Amino acid sequence: MIQFWATVLALAILLYITLDGFDLGVGMLFPFAPDETGRRHMLASISPVWDGNETWLVVAAATLFAAFPLVYSILLSAFYLPILVMLAGLILRGVAFEFRYKTERFRWIWDAGFVAGSYAAAFIQGTAVGAIVQGVPIENGVYVGGPFAWATPFALLCGAGLCIGYAMIGACWIAGKAYDDLRSFAFGVLPKLLGALVVFLVVVFVHSLLIDLPVLQRWIERPLLILCPAAGLGAFVVLVRSVRRDDDRWLFPAGAAVFAAAFATLAGSFLPYILPFSLTLQQAAAPQSSLEFLFWGAGLFVLPLTLAYTVAVYVIFRGRVRSDQSYH
């Protein structure tokens, strides 16, 4: 049962960073759109799915709270301030999404809020991942670091890297959903974002060597892990070829594959730890009776319904969005 809930948690996190990642990326690209028509076009491309994408953040948090409560308490203590900033950013995005259409004179304020919320949420998520990879200070199952222990140079670098990644997959989404000038805009920014992503990966790898990041040792111990970054490299090659050929058919799937490969690399490096390298899945899990109780409700009904809803929305709203369509 522990393995089942660990799989659910991994699935929820992967779906969240991929799906909400691209609509956060659209928000980060929003100020660079060609004109107001382009901005409306961008919002129309994510309007049917953006709120459903955030459902997976709720699923991940709820799974962590119910199935791995010790980890939930540690992470909440360690990232209390950044979590508040992230939630404020997500709320600001949602409010701005609705309110920008209700005014013309002050539309710039809501546009700025939409962009700021997108950057804040993406940066905080990347920083949190970097801090977890570097290691959260724990003693006897209790967080012992300060309120800003998460803000290390490595973690902040990861925050910037995730912003680049989200913007990249957001551009992939726009290229596949838009026509005309906005499609050209997406293809125009993708080479810059792909180049920035390569630079980030080189810099973060060098920095990891300099600080002797513990996870690097796992890559030596588990040579088969090379298959995950190899898959990511293959997906990246597909991205580059698609951009060069002005072909959007495989852009978003390839971008999603890059995220999946990165996630699989980290997950494979950490297991059986859920917080590297101090707390295992067995140590962090709720009692077996609680896990079984959750399974008969959330596992058999809530999770499949959420998956079905996600699939249905993307099937129903597949295809391109016309330039004369808008959110309202």
C-alpha cells in the first residue's frame, strides 16, 4: 500500500509540473506577446484547462498530508514562507485572469499581476525542489533549519531553471494552439529558451560538482539511471528539430518528455528515500490501516475521476484556438 500511494504522489507531482507548468509558462511569456490580440489569444489557449491543471497540486498536497504526514509537516515547516508566496502568486493569477477583461484603464495592473503570479509560483517551486535535492536539515523527524535555510545559491539557481523550463513548455503549447502572429512568436522565442535551458543545465551541473551534491553519488551507484537523462536528451533533440522545421506536431509531447525524464532521474536517484537522504518511504508513511482506508475512497474513486476529468478536458478542447477567440 505504501508503494501505491508513493506512485500516486509521483503521478500527481509529474502531472502538476507538466500541465500547470505550461500555463505558468504562458503567463511568463504573456508580456512579450505581439499585441492585445495576441495576449487574448494566449489566455484563450489555456482558459479551458488552467484551473483543472492546478487540481493536481491539491491532489499532491492531499496525498502527502494523508499518506506521508511526517513529510508534510517537515516540508511545511521548512518552506512556510515560500509556500505562502507561491499560493499568493497562484491566487493573484486567478484573480487577474478574470478581472483583466472587466477594465481597460487599469488592465495593465491585472496583466502585471498575472505575470508576477506566474513568475513567483514557478520560481518558488523550482527553489523548493533545489532545496530538497540539496537536503533539508532534519533531526529526529523534526525540521531544524531556519526560516530561510531553503534559500541557498543552488536552490535559487534551480528556481531560475524551472522558470526557463516552464517558459519553454509554455511556448511549445502556444505553438500548437495558435495561428498566425502568435504561432510565429512562439517559434521565435523557442530557440532562445532552448539555449537558455542548455546553459542552465551546464551551470547547475558544474555547481553541483563544486558543492559535492550528495545525489551525484547515487548516479555512480546506479548506472542505469543514465537511461533517464538519455531519454531527456532524445526529447530535446526532437524539440530542436521541430523548431528548425517549423513543425509543431511534436513540440508539446517532446517538452513534456523532457520534464518526465528530469522527474524520473530525480525519483530514481532518491528511492527509497522520500526526503533525500534522511527519511525513507517506510519511515514517513502513515499507519497501514490509514493507507487502506484512503485507498477505498480516494484511491478507487477520487483519483480515477480526476484523471478522467483531465483526459476529457484535453480531448474536448483539443485543436487550435482562433485568433478572434478570447476567454470571455
